[in-house]
Amino acid sequence: MTQTNTQPATCGSIPAETRIGHVHLKVSDLDRAVWFYHEVMGFDLLFNLGTAAFLSAGGYHHHIGLNTWESLGRHQPAPGTTGLYHFAINYPTRRDLAVALKRLLDHGWGIDGASDHTTHEAIYLHDPDGNGIELAWDRAPSYWKLMLNPTPETIRNINKPLDFDSLLGELEDPDAAKYLPTLRRYR
């Protein structure tokens, strides 16, 4: 890890309660993007203006904004260029993460990978426009202590394969087990 600022902070750190709000994405096909975030991901559609749409979970003004203002009918950025790597959707419980995974699979949407990062469990995928998404569930902060003063050995050992058997077991749904053979390739 490279530190870029060697001067002491004059104003202190950003407040610990700070959070990142919504993400606003350029998409090539608004109806397709709304379908994905509403039907596949489960966000509530607040409104669709024809060239922009806004979706939410739990009544927030919007978690996801979508627009075609500069991108209608355009192609995804070429691999190896700058831009969004991924944004994360953090679920409040591990069971909620399992529900999200099963919902994706029930809709025939694949994943790109998954990992147990020790601090959190993560599932990676792309939306129809190639935007990277991380679906995550954070463990309690007591698990994060490994990251306060990590050694090179700690860094090498924090990423493990995600235990899909245990994750889908959160659902107590025998139907979910049908996805395990496909998911095991991500181990």
C-alpha cells in the first residue's frame, strides 16, 4: 500500500458516521436497466422519467439512479480503461445476502465470483451495461481488527472461498440447494 499524503491532516479525519449515498449510472437501455435493478435485484421503482429512473430500498429517496442522457444505445467501456470498478450493496443480515443470491439465480442471472474477505462476504456480478456490483454482508467490527495493523501474512490469508452451502443454508429452503453445483466452481 502506498501512502500519498505525508503531511499530517489539518482538519482531522472524515467523521466515522459518514456513508456513501446513492450511485447514478449511465446506461444504454433504460428499460433493460430498470428491469434488472427492479425485477432481478429487487429495488423499488420510485419513478421513471423516460430518460432517467430512480430506485430505492425501504423508501430512501433513491439508492440507484439510471440515465441515458449521454449513453443511449452506446457500448460498454473497453476493458482496461478507467471508470467504475464496482459499487457495493451491503445487506443488513447474512440471510439477506443469501436471499439476494437466490433471487439472482432464480432469474437466470449469473455471478462473476465470490469471496469471504474475513471482514465481509462478497458476491460479484455485472449489470446489463457491464457495471460491476458487489453484494456484501459485513461481519461485526470485532472481525475487522485484523485490518488495523495487517502483516503481509494477514493480507495473504484474509481472502477465502465463500461457503455457498452455509450461505444458502441461511434460507432453510431445500430448493436453493439446486444451485450449489454451479456455485462450487467459484471455490
